[in-house]
Amino acid sequence: MSHDRPDGQGTVLVLFRHDLRVSENGALAAAAQTDKPVLAAYVLDEESEGMRAPGGAARWWLHHSLARLSEDLEKRGVRLVLRSGAMSDVVDDLVGEIDADTVFWNRRYHPAGAAADAAIKSALRERGLRAESFDGQLLHEPSRLQTGAGSFYKVFTPFWKAMSAGPDPRAPIDPPRRIAGYDGKIASQTLDELFPLPRSPDWAKAFGEVWTPGEDGAHARLESFISERLDDYADGRDFPAGGSTSGLSPHLAHGEITPYQIFAALRAEAKEVSSANLAKFRQEIGWREFCHHLLFHNPGLCEENFQPAFDAFPWKSDKEALRAWQRGRTGYPIVDAGMRELWQTGVMHNRVRMIVASFLTKHLLIDWREGERWFWDTLVDADAASNPANWQWVAGSGADAAPYFRIFNPVLQGEKFDPDGSYVRSFVPELDKLPDRYLHKPWDAPAQVLADAGVDLGRTYPKPVVDHAAARKRALASYDAAKEAQ
């Protein structure tokens, strides 16, 4: 950083990254309390070492979420400037352009982002500027939560017990009512320059029917979940057609709502909701924290096996099978429904995510990294911690991972969690007229049943790309071979 600022009253620069909200925002609240003019900035950093560019679906979300954030800040008198480039360079430029003497931000926990922020803080302070960071994204600081042996947790249950043993999370921070905004001239990129919306084709055309990006959308989603679905969460969350999940994951991923706000809302409803449902949902928030804990201590989580033993696993390169999986054309209805839901809505039900991930890594023996990259590009809730941690969990290579020999049978999973076929019929309409008993295994249907349903296997709907029994046997043999190779 090169600009030198003379002593005197300056401006406060507030950086936004994964915290696209005005309430429960420590950095913004602190800026308001200085009584100095404030400028907000969002920086798209795809240049700094180790930073991962947002995927296509996340870019759609960011476009709309930043539009809402800009409106919310404008109501309080603050402008939002958009820039792209290496974070340190952009901050340096902005500090000089607005004569800033203070820079605030909310902490990031991705190792590359955290390292960049630490370097920026050090450089700013060396120049006599005030630089401070605040919490909000996580309920705990990953650097501080350690085992009795002084290491980080690698198993969820003791991690969750340690988290739960502490005091209740603090109350959320109220949003500032009015802020003295910076009124000088400042250049800004546009949303269309930073995150252009897809056109020709508009592959995200249905996203807006499902999602409302932004802080208001996040709180509306939380309120409807608590009032309409939380009371069935523990039992209903595994059924993709039931709608019992919260739908908060993209809002959390982009920081439109925080765990502090969620836990506060849950505390307010504690007398009205069964303890089992509350405990289960809190635990799911805890799993998200666990994933961030793993990423903080393992910067290569999206590329490197957490369990080095899996480095010897004989993954297969099969572009045709990978493409069939991506397009929802595997011939297994529950898998295909999940992959099509992902493409159409930018999200996938959690139970089905496990089924499709198991199918890719165990039925097709395709490296989990291929699936992680596809999800990163197609999920509106793509999260640098949860995405790779969950893929490695299913593949068997991760922390506290499901054992490799746990291979989901997609037929049984479909029959158990989509018994009337509502979910499959929603996303695989070519099977709509098949009777329930054959919906999850159309290859078993008699020729006349298929004909009556208008299904021509291999033409209107694909035949299975692999036989389940044979695939299971092959996967276990590959696992044994990998163990012998160690």
C-alpha cells in the first residue's frame, strides 16, 4: 500500500464480501458509531492467490443480492461502490480516493481470504490508519475452538459438544438507522459489469421463481420456515417433496442472514416447537460451522483428500458417464431428479445431494472433485467450506466421513424418501404416468406398463448407465485395491 494520508478527519471505508446485509453487521454498526462519513464497497477478488471465483449460479445470486444491499444502504444514506481486482490493491486505491482513515470489515475464514485480510490490516495500521475486523459469519472462531490435545476437531460429535458447552450466542446487532454517507465523487463498476446475468440462453430463468436474494428474502424465508415447517423438521427433512427444509443455505452462504440471527429466532420459538426439531436444526447449523472449521485448518479442502489414504484410490475418467450425471440422464430417477432440480433451481435437497454424490463417486467411480466443481458452478448456495467438506464426507475421503462401503442404493433411497414419486415426477416428467411401484426402477416395468405410460427406455428416458449390483461390487473392489496400495 502506497498512499500516505495527512493527519485529520477522514472517511470510514466498510468492505462487504460474504456479509451482504445491514443488520447484524458489526463493521457497518461500528462505522455508524464513528460519526464520520462512510463509504461501503464490495470487491470481487478473483486475482489474489488462493481465491476461488464464484460459480455461475452464485454470480446470478450476487447480482440480485448486491442490488438489494445497495438499496438498503441508500436508505441509510450510504453508497455502495463496486470494484474488482486484488483486495489489497482495491483497498489501497479506495483509501487514497476517499481520504479514509478507518477501514472496517467482517471476518472471512477461508484461509486465503483470512491471510489477505491480515496483510491488509497490518499494512493499514503501519500507516497509522485504524483497521478492525468483526465477527458474524460463524458462531465461533475456528482458531480458538480446539480439542483437549490442542488440535482442531476432526469428528463432528465432539466438535458440536464443545460448541454447545459454551454460553448462548450473543444477541444480534441492530441495524443502524441513519449513517453519515460519503458524498464525494467515486467511480464504481456496474452490476452488469461485475456479474452479468445469463442471456442466450437464460439458464437461470426459473431461479427468480424459487428465490428472493437479499436480506429481506432471507428473513422472510426464516419466518416461514419457523412458522410452517420447523415443527416437522426432524422427521420431514429427508423427504425431498415434503418441503420441510429451511431453504436458508444460499442466504447463509452470501451472508444475508447470520447464525446469530437464526439462533435468536429459535430461542424466541423454543416454547412453541418440540425440542427434537429445535435440536436437529441447531445441529445442522453446527455442521455448517464444522465445515468452516475444517476449511480454516485445511486450505486445500476443495482439491486435496482430507484422508491421504484416498490418494491411491483408482478413480476413473469417464466423460460420457460424467455428462450423463450432470444432465440428469443416468437412468436412475431419483438421481436424475436431483440433478435436474439443481439445474432448474440452483439448489438440491440435502438427502438427494448425498444420493447423487454417492452415485458419482461409488457407482461411476468418478473423482469427487469433478462433482464438487459441478456443484460449485451450479449451486446458488455454493460455499467454499460446505461444498468440498460434504463431497469428501460422502466420498469417504473427508473428516468424520461416511465409510466408503456405505453405498446408497438409488432405488431403495427413492422408494424410502419419495414413496409416492412426487419429487421424481416434478423433475422427470417423462416418467409421470408410471405407477409408483415402477417409478424408481422403470427397467423392471412390463413392456405394456411402459407403453401405457408413454415410456420408451433408451429413447424417451435412458436405460441405467450402470447396474447397481455390479457397480457396488466394483466400488468395493476399488476400495480394497486402494488400501493394498498404501
